[in-house]
Amino acid sequence: MEGQEVARGSGILLAVSSLPSEYGIGTLGDAAFHFVDLLVDLKQKYWQVLPVGPTSFGDSPYQSLSAFAGNPYLIDLDQLAREKLLTPEEIRNYYWGTQKSAIDYAALFENRTLVLQKAFGRFDEHEPEFQQFVEENRDWVEDYGLYMALKVSNWQSWPENIQKKQPVALAKCRKEMYNNIMFWVFCQYKFFQQWGKLREYANSKGIQLIGDVPFYVGKDSVDTWMHPEQFLLDENGEAAYVAAAIPDKFSETGQVWGNPLYNWPLMQEDGFSWWKRRMQISTKLFDVIRMDHFIGFVKNYMVPKDATDASGGRWMKGPGRKLTDALNSVLNGTTVIADDYGGKALIPGVKKLLAKTGWLDTKVLMFAFDGDPSNEHLPHNYPGSHTVVYAGTHDNDTIVGYFRDKTEYELAYLYEYLNISSQEEIPDALIRCAYASIADIAVIQMQDLLKLGNEARMNAPSTVGYNWRWRLNKEQLAESRRAWIRNLAAVYRR
């Protein structure tokens, strides 16, 4: 299949949650619009975000409570105040954490819902726009509202007839919990409304939003509860095997992700309707979609649900072209980036399938300098421009952190390739290398543009507690740094 047309350009990877704000986490408010302005000033064309779904235990955006919903934490409270749904005093009365540079998820968990409930109490459900939103998203949003209402009321105490979704019991729940359900639907309405305004503004300034779609959903999700037949779960909603990542040079024992696996034969029977709907929602949010874990289309690695590491896992065949064709049928011109960098060499068929999709492939410069001149991540080995190149990703050390402990011997090839002679030069040399490459899109993490160490790392896979917390301060990018980035974009026609 022919590759999707893409404008040559560069962009910055920054989670919405990492934006500065006074209320504990980045939101879709003024700081997001100011970041778009910054991208324009830096002559960028793309803003890549991390997944924007509602998060659960561990705060990972890759373990979402819903494959379709947006994260209520990202709803901007100041915008609600401008709509007279909140007062500034009410917002300030809550505790949002003490650190400007890190998210306090415990504080958000305690207080964000309370303040949003105040706003909902003043909201008119009969607003035509709200009613239209409910109607257009009825196939998922009311189920999400019910699930969240039940979850907040303590999932573990649900009677069996509710857990097993007996129709009479669910109908009774929907009636008794109507207001609670509508609160969660209201949160989705506000999320999508605010997101729409941000995307419209970004597009008007020539900036495209790249969104990240996780391959799997969380075990704790409305999807697995309402549609267990779509997953490999028993009658009690339990999985014998869960998703994992194979051992590799970054993790000797692999990673146990714990996500439920898909029931591919059943999904294929109904034409992958769940997946197609998911992609349609994504096209409403993003101009470009990054499809996480592309290898999963070809093969799924799984381990027993109680496994402590991934060393004893096995493979399950994926749906291959049947699914990618189904997704392409509903993309409506939206470009897709395949997160394929982890398995082309290991899993036969990944390259072949990717070529048939027309999607862009991915290169990561941080993986390029192992001393092998034939390494596929080195720019001189790129087979064509239909590629997205990253200096590093959200799952890796920052550039500064990654190379800090390398010996001069280990760095010899990198020094030679980039024509530099010291560690201090590495971050800028890697960024320049990405910009200079033939790849259509070059994306650099904000932390790497700021030359921050691992204190600013976004995620260390297989760990819980300190991930997904990093935040940007308002004035971290000096004018001299801005001028350097602008110049790179001009020099390399980005």
C-alpha cells in the first residue's frame, strides 16, 4: 500500500499532564494554548502527547479505565470558572500538591472529582450541545458513566447480579445512580469540548496533534467489564494469561504488563467493530495517530497471570492485515505512525505487514549507537523518508541520563558518527542528527530539549511509584535555546 502523505517537519513530545498549572497537573487550559504558541515560535509542526485516557492504579496512561474516554484530570478548571460553573476561590480551596515540577496523584484522586462535582451541580443537562454529545457517543459514554459510578461506590462490594451485568440489576442501577452516571458523562463532555477547542486552535496555527493510542486496555476497565467476550477472560472476568514484553537488552527478564489479551477470532467475526470505533474516536482527537506496540498486530507475547517476570512467556498469533485493513477503512485520511521499533528484527512479518499498511515506521537514535554500522536506527540506513525519528522516548532515560555512565570506549562510535568529542555535546548532536535525517517527522522529548537528567524521566517500565509525574515549569526554555531550535528547523527544512 502507498504511504500516507506527511508534511516534513519536527515536533515536541510533551504529555498534556506535564504542562504547568496551578492545580496539580497540566490541563487543556491556557498553558496548552501557550505551548501551541511556543511550537509556532520554534517553527515546529507537531505536538505529540501521551495517551489521554482516564488512569487507574499506577497512574499509567497505558492502563486506562476506558479505551474511549478522556482523562477528567485534564479538564481545565479555569475554563469551568469562566463558564460560571466554579469560582476561583472554590478551586483554590482544594489541595493540589506542593511541587510545581511533579504531579501529586494522591491529591488529585482526593480532590479533583470533588471540585468537578461542584461544577456539575451548576450545569444544565438540557443544554442542546450536551444532549447531542450523549446521543453521538451513546455506544460507550453511558456505560463508562455507569462503570465509574459503581467503581466509586466500591467495586468490590457489588452484588454478583451487578458484577455479572444481569439486565434487571443494571437497569435498577442506572435509575438509582442516574445523577452519578450523568456526572461522569458530563466530565467526558467537558473533556471532548475542551480538547476540540485546543485542536482547532493548534490547527489554525499550523500545528498538528500526534496522539498515542495504547494497544491494550487495562484489566480494570469498562471495556473488559461490559465486553468480556472481546478478551481472553473466564466467566469470572479472570485471565489465565496476560500481556507482557519479551526479555531484551533493556530488561533481561522482560516486562509483565498485566493487560488482558484480545479474543481475536471473535473480534474478527464482527469485523473488528470495537477497534474501528476506537480508531474513529481517535481521529476526532488527533491529526496523526501513533499506534502503540505495533508488534501486537503480528504476535502477542503472554505470560501466566501470576508470573513475576516475563522470561517464561509464549507467543499468540495476532490478527495481522485483517485488523490493519479494518482500521484503515475508518481513518478518513488520518496518518498513522507504527510503534514498531521493538521487534522488526525479532518477529518475522512485522516489516512485511507495516509495508502493507502505508503507516510510518519508527526509529530511535538512542538505540542506534551500539557500534554496528548496519544498525537500523542509524540515519544512513533508513530505507526512505516515510519514517518518524525520535532521539528518545517516554519509556527511556533522558539523553543526558542514558549516556551519563557510558565509558569513552562505549561512546567512541557515537563520537565519530556525530563528529563530537565530549558527553556534553551529545544531546544537541543527537537532536541535530534527527533533524538532519531524511525522516519525514523528527520528534524530540521536551526533557531532552531542556537537557535534563533522569530526574525528569517520564517512565521506567516495570516500576510503580514515581512514573508519569514530571512537569514543565513556565519559563524553562531560554531565548538562546529557542533561537537554536528555530535555526535547526530552518536549516533542515523542518
